[in-house]
Amino acid sequence: MQGEVGEDLLSLRLSIGSACHFELTKKRKRMDEPNDKNLMVLLQARDRMTRLGCNRPAMADDKGLQPVRLLLLCADAVDRNDVSSATDFLRQLYRNVSLCGNPIQRMTAYFTDGLLARFLTKNSSFYSSIMADPSPEEEFSAFASLYLASPYYQFAHFTANQAIFEAFEEDEHWNGGCLHVIDFDVSYGLQWPSLIQSLSDKATNQKPINLLITGFGGSVEELRDTEKRLSSFASGCRNISFEFQGRLRGEKRPEIQVKKNATVAVNLVFYLHTLKNSSNICSTLMQINTLNPSVVTLVEKEGSRGNHNGFLSRFTESLHYFAAMFDSLDDCLPARNIERLRIEKNHLGREIKHAVVVKDEEEKGCRYERLETWKAVMERYRFEGVRMSSRSVSQAKLILKIKSHCSAMDDHGTATGFRIFERDEGMAISLGWQDTHLITATAWRRSSEYQSKSFNLY
């Protein structure tokens, strides 16, 4: 399967590349909605696709690329506000895509939803139905399932934790065994049990360790559950004192108070891309500088979705990325596995629809940039890169070895699935699927030089 999928992704890139000529400089106008009759036809076709689920036969296409070609034609029609052509392409897509076909066909179903929703006004009941978010329980279940099934989040969390652990060790001569982690997006706290365990393994009766985590979350319930989960885990670990302080994102409270004489670590795992504009990124990084951290861990998805590229370029960039994600998940879980379906519907599918539906003038947050872009941003705001240690690289490779069912080897012993890439002369580590970089981890510390020069990421 690996060889066939590799050929599929190569063909997909060629298909996307050949479609890029559609994107010309043109005047934008407000997107019109399909008329009532066409809209009902589309919604009925979508309803049939959803109801049939895994019982629907997939589009007859050996490489599964016909849906991609239709998607590109449809995206171009949407970009040109050609409602008639877009409606026709959407109707063809809904009549043929399958939620249980090959990875590309499954991915196509969610991109099709995003394109349809892009036509609709946000106060439309149809828009609300298509873009409905999963319940908090469904969202957590999908996140946890992906965490266990794939090395994706484990790579991000373990690599960041290793950098934090090494910074703590480096400061041992003065920190008194105290570590204060400030996590700007605590995301259920799944990152921290491994760090708690590592600190516990290091601690002794004579030298216990105190760990304080200040975590920002989206709701009181999420923070309460996170505190309960982490406190329960820490209670089973020896020689470690644990405290969690939950903070709601966006609430107006006093500035973060760092623990006195503690090693301070700031965690920015999948966070900076969610900020709305360059000004917010600037203020965040300047705030972090005032905390005088020993290390700042930065992990972001790889991409290049600046609004200067236009909708069609962002659309094709997303196709590249999610084709690799769906392909990798297909190797980690069986095609009709309930966990895989849950992950695709409530996690990956949700990301796809939100990426497609947002309009150019709204395209601020939820943006992914390349390593070079984030590096330039960090350096402008008084940070310098920290070389990723050999332990970090070895640990990342060990994760893939443990998840060997997701990291097949060819006859020459070369990984044909997930791969680890050392980049930027050892200053960054990326997790990739075949030749596509998915996420990149870096570590930073305060620099003695501060460049106040402004920048515009978006």
C-alpha cells in the first residue's frame, strides 16, 4: 500500500500544480449563494452521502485522484464566484465521495463540505448544520484517540518536554528543584504526564522536585478536568510536589506571576498560529520576554497559508497537508475502525472545514507557516534558537519505533511512512509523512539583543 499511496501523493502534487494556473489576479466580489432549488439538490446529495456512510461505493478511480481534480475545479469556481459551475462540481462530488473510501476520497468529503459552507451565510441553518462543532466530549474523545493511534501529538509533546527537562537540569545549581511551566494552550493536559514522570524518576527523597503548571484553557470545565487528571497522575509519582493553576484564555487578570527562583519554561505548542494578527503575536512574545524564561518550546504545523497567497493557494496547501494526514492515519488504523472515523469526523474533518470556509478578509488565525517564518519571528523578538539535543532526536525516533505499524520500511530499511527530519543545522526537528513535513519543534531562549523592528506575518 505504501508504494501505491506514494504514487498517489506524487500524482496529487502534479494535479494540484497543474491547476495553479487558474489563480489569476482578479477583482473580488461578494460570494453569491446557489438558488433555493440548487441548494436543496446539494443538501439532499450531502444527506445521502452522510446516511450511506461506509455503505456507499467509492468513486471508480484507481488512484482516487478524480475527487481531487473535481475539488480543484470547484475551488477555482468558488474563487471566481462562478456559482453555476461550483454547484455542478459540488453535486458531482457529493454523489461520488465516500466517508469510507481510500484516504484521498475520505478527505475529499470534508473539503466538499467546506466549499459548500463557504457559499452560505453564517446565520443560515444549513451553514450551522454543516459546520456544527462536536460536543466537548466528542472533541476530547477524538483528540485522545489520535493521540494514542498516531505519533503526531506524542512527537510534539515529548520533544517539547525533553527541551524543558534539559533546561531544568541545566539550572539545577540555582533553581532549588523548582520548575514553573507556563502553557499557553493546555489542551486537556495530555502533554504533561510524561514530564511529571521524568521529573519523578529524577527526584529523590533528599532532592524532591516542585512542579507548578500554569495552564490556559478555553473553559472552566476543561481546566477543572485537566487539574483533576494531572493531580491524580502526580499523586502516584514519588518525590514530586505538583500544583496546577488554571487560567481562562482572554480573561482580564493580573499578569502571570512566576515562581521565585524556579526554572521558568514557556510552552507554545500549536498556539501562535491561533492568534489573530501580528500585533497579538508581538504582544505575546514581548510578554513572554518579561517572564525571563530559561526555555520557550515552539511546535507548529508546517505550511504556508498567508492571505497574500489567495484562496486557491491556501486551498491547495491544505490539500497537500491533509492528504498526508489522512494517508498516515490510514496506516495507523484500519479503514473502517470506529476510532479512525471519530478522529476524521470530529478532529481532522473539523479542521478542514474551518480552513476552507474562512474568507480572505477573515483569514487571520488558524494559519500555518513554515519553519523559516517562525524562526524569523522569534529572532525579531529577542529569542535565539537552542540546538535540539541528541536525546531529543533519539527520543523522537524511539516514538516512531514504538509506533512501528505507522512507520513501515522498504526493502532497503528506509522509512516509507512517518520520518524524523533534523533541520536548520540541528536547531529543529520535524515529524514528516514520507517527504511532507507535518509539524516542527524548536526551542528558544532570550537573546541579549532585541530587534524592535516591526513585522507583518499576515
